Amino acid sequence: MLYRSWMRNQGFGHEVFDGRPVIGIATSASELAPCNAHLTRVAEAVKRGVWQAGGLPLQFPTMATGETLMRPTAMLYRNLMAMEVEELIRANPLDGVVLLSGCDKTTPAMLMGAASVDLPAVMVTGGPMLNGKYRGQDVGSGTHVWKFEEDLKTGRMTEEECFFAEGCMARSDGHCMTMGTASTMACVAEALGMQLPGSAAWPAVDSRRMETAQAAGRRIVDMVEEELRPSRILTREAFENAIRVNAAIGGSTNAVIHLTALAGRVGVELGLDDFDRLVREVPTLVNLMPSGTYLMEDFCYAGGLPAVMAELLGGGLLHGGPVTVTGRTVAENTAPAERVDSDVITPLDAPFQPAGTGIAVLRGNLCPDGAVIKQSAASPHLLTHRGPARVFDSPEAYHAVADDPGLDVDENTVIVIRNAGPKGYPGMPEVSNVPLPAKLLKAGITDMVRVCDGRMSGTGYGTVVLHVTPEAAVGGPLALVRDGDPVVLDVPGRALRLDVDDAELARRRQEWTPPAERYVSGYTWLYTQHVEQADRGADFGFLRGGRGHEVPRDSH
């Protein structure tokens, strides 16, 4: 009576307290996260489905880690959101949960939190925006920001034109419609089996986005009855499928960090070398920005992720047996899939880019614990390169001189930016794909090698080595690089090294002192003290594994 009486102030009749499944709808809707602002409406569609299936839907808010506005980076708060989601699910009387996400970090954070509780859960992402339109061409959010920035610097675009174009990129509800991190993680959630088939790609404003949400509401009630939990879905084979799908769609490098962190929550051993090994024979099938031409709206109408997974499955590149939130296997889900447009989703025997052009994992004396590069977004002629380092101790230090016509760089220079890792920034922001120096852009140079311990937006492009581990702030070799040191990038050989002898590096290490601790209290202190390195998913060590869903002690 105590608990029911309080709930009845919302107008619920006594008949809903009859033992039917209570379904939480965790929504990250927020006007401070533009990609997620419409999720309140998506939640209403989920509620319809829950009621239809005989459940009791109860909506509750979570954080919204919006990449667009949060500083210093939304990644700093991914782990906090995962903690919040986990504790809210466990603390409340829920039998199952529908996770409503959109922007980059909200999807992995919700999956991580739900996985650690292990109650039945299904993901519903908010969908991409409609294609951007500018002067007769399709433009992609994120990707064209970088292009327009370069055009502005070189005089190919005026400030007035740039201001007008700004309103042409994001013209509807939804997350980035390029194959950035938001679209990537939506597809990854579907590939893992945590999202209904085909639901990753429907545009946010398409009526079928709401149909999908309603179907998820119906399905979660059945999942409760079936006791279909994340631990049954998030298996080693499911992660291998997700890694290969990420390669086939030309997905974001950020998927490496998020999948590694999620695997740590369910006890699946997943290392950087798995990402390299599993993608070597997988071609890029999807022709989407930033690697290609099209956008998510086109991808959806071309057949969406089921068409890609069917193609991979037919080529023996996916496991067909893992169970998904539908209660059916991957093979059963993809059986009816159809590729409608072969320009957008290319066939396996005539791929957009050949096998081995996905994410590559590098090793060497500059990154003993690994680094990654997105080959499909890089310049082929720079994948093997040797050049002198030009070192900057922060992104701000680079930006302060990037437009200086006297900056001592040329097209062979390797720009090294450090102290942008999990601990050093803090939070490992998307600052690695810095724009080229203005003088080189004006000379017609369109790409150069950049090396950083930070991340790059999934919408970004260029020959950028990311996630250099260990990071500079904890004494990784990146901290020892000096101007003029020869840096060797050998992507075919999976190597990144500094051509400086070991004795000299040892001498420099003796001289190196760690940066002073900037935070002495609050969440950021907690983060810097406990965050793991990028190769471990940048999760908190104390959050690895699950804590289950035992009903807590009474509150009254």
C-alpha cells in the first residue's frame, strides 16, 4: 500500500498493480543535447508498445552526454552516465528497461550501465537527421564542418556563406547523419543484438522511427517473461560481429573504446589486437561520409544494417548463431534483408573499399600499448610515411600558431599533439584531427600525418593516428618526443615508431616529470584517479564486471 499509494497520484488505477512487468523507459532527452532533444516523443511511442503488451511503462530521466556542447568533452562523463543508469535501474522496482539514446556517448553509457545490472534491456536510438542540403549538394553534419572550415581558411568560402551553410547541415531532429560515432554506435548496438533489426538507420523524423520504438516497447515485455538478459546477448561472438560490422560500414574509431569498455562489463576478453585481426578480411561495403559520398538517410532506404549484415553473413564473415533482443538469431533476423541500392551498400564481391581498409591497430616504441588509425578515411599515400615531428603540448598550443604563415612545417611534417588522453585533458576529447596549417592549405596540401593521444570525431577524416597508449600525461613515450625527431608510420606493417635510439629515450625519461595534478576534489578528480587507458576502454577500473540486480533493502 505504501508504494502503490504514492504512484497513484499520477492517475494510475489499481488494476495496473496486478503483478504485470514494470518497464522503465530510461530517456536521455535534453535540450542541451540537440541530438537527443526529441527523445521525449520517442518515449511516448515506447509507452504505447508496453501498454499493448500488458506491461506498466514508467519513464525516468538520465544524463545526456551531448558531444555538441559539453566541455571539456562528453567522454569525460560517459562513465558517470553509465554509473547513473546502472544505479537507477537497480534502485527502482523495474523488471526490464528500454534505453533511449542518441548522441555519441549516450549509447555506450546506457549499454554499459544496463549490462552491469543484467535485467532485460533493449536499446532504441533516436535516429539520424535528414540529409543536409546546401546549394544543390548533400552535406553531412560534422564532416562538412571540417570541410567548410578549410574552405573558409583558403578563401574558397566567405563568412556569410559559411553562416548560411551552418543552418543547412542540421535541419531536423536526430543525431549526425554521417557515419560518425552516433550512427556508428547505433549500428553497433544493432549488430550486438541489443537493438531491433533495421532500427539503427530510420531517420528521427520518419514515422517508422516511432513504429520501431513502439515495437521495442512491446518486445521488452516479452523479454521479461523470457528472462532474456544482456548477458545472454553480449557474448564473445556478438562482439566479434560488431567489430566486423563496424569495419564494413566504415564506422568510427570511437567504437574501439566503447566496445572494449562494454566487453569489460560482461567479462568478455576483448583487446586491441582483436580489432585488427578481425577486420583484415572485411571490406568497406557502405559508401557514406566521411569515407564516402552518401548519408544515413540514403543508407536507410538502401536496406540499412540488415542488408550489410546479410552480405557479411553470406560471405562467412559473421556468426549467425548469437541470440538478439528479438529472441531470434542473427541469421534469422537477417534472412529477409534486401540490398536496394548497390551504390550506397555495395556487394561483397565489388566493395566500396577492399578488405583490410578498416581500422588498423599500430604498435611500436611510440605506442607500446597500441594506437589506431581509420584507413578508409586516410590518404593512401600517407599510410607509409617518415617525417620530422613538430610537437605541441596541447591542442591549444597548436591552434595558437596554426594560421601563422611562418610556422616551420611542410607537407612531410608529422604534427604531434599530446596531453589529450583520458587523464591528461581530462576525458580524451575529439581534438586529434586538427586542421592543417593555413599556409599548407593555401598551397593545396589536403592532408598530413597527425599523431595524438586523444580521439577524433567519427565524422572526421584524414591520416590521423589516435588513442596513442600510454598517453603522455602518464609518462607514455609520446611525452618524450621532441621537434625534429623522425616519426615513422607504417600502416601496412602495423607500426608507429620514433627513430631515436633507446639510450636517448632513456635519458629523456629520466628528465621527464609528470604534470601537476589539477583536480583535488569532485567528479573530475575521481575520473583522473580511476580512469583506465584507451586500450582498456577508458572505463573506471572499479566498474569492470557486473553487480547484478538483487533487490535492495527496504526504504521504509
